[in-house]
Amino acid sequence: MGASFFTTISHGNTIGEAFDEAVRRAQYDHGHSGYTGTIAEKPGYYEFTFESLDRALEVHRLYNEWSDEMTEAERRDAVGAELWDRITEVCEQKWDPCAAIKIDDNTWVFFGYASC
């Protein structure tokens, strides 16, 4: 089986509640049988923290932007090698936790690869 990249925004009083809600929503929308390519396949999350929301959104955008405008090496340099490598380690493993970034007090974005 393969893997599919997903990004999901979810709300909750805690990151755990937001993750659980995102999983429930994905299971409702895509079924409970597995291999959906969604957050429903993820066993958990790894939260990345940033000095500002702007920086968090910039890192998310650079990680998700697979265009001809920037090479992966250029995106890695823009994000920072250590952080890029850690996000890649978390996100590119379809059976491991997804990445999570806090957007505001009750909102998180979850992203990564999931089995499909």
C-alpha cells in the first residue's frame, strides 16, 4: 500500500481533543476500514512549537509546497535543517504520528503522510 499527504485543521479545548475530533471526522467522511490516506490512520501526533504563528504557518507552507519554484534543499534551508529533518522524520512515516502546529487557543493543524 502507498501513502497520501493530508492536512487537517481541527478545534478542541486541548490538542488531544482536537486530534480525536479530526480522527472522528475523517472516519465519518472516509470510513472505518483503514487505508483512507487521512488522519484516521494516524496513532497520534507530535506537536511542533514556534516563536510566532507567522513562522508556524510559513514552515507549514514550505513543507507542503511542492512546486518548481523552490527545491527541497531551498525549503530545507528556509525552514532550518534541524527542524526540517525532524518534521520530515515525523511526517513522512505513514504509520507514525502526524505533525501538529497550534494555530490559536483552540485550533491546530495536523499534517503528514497516511496509509492509503
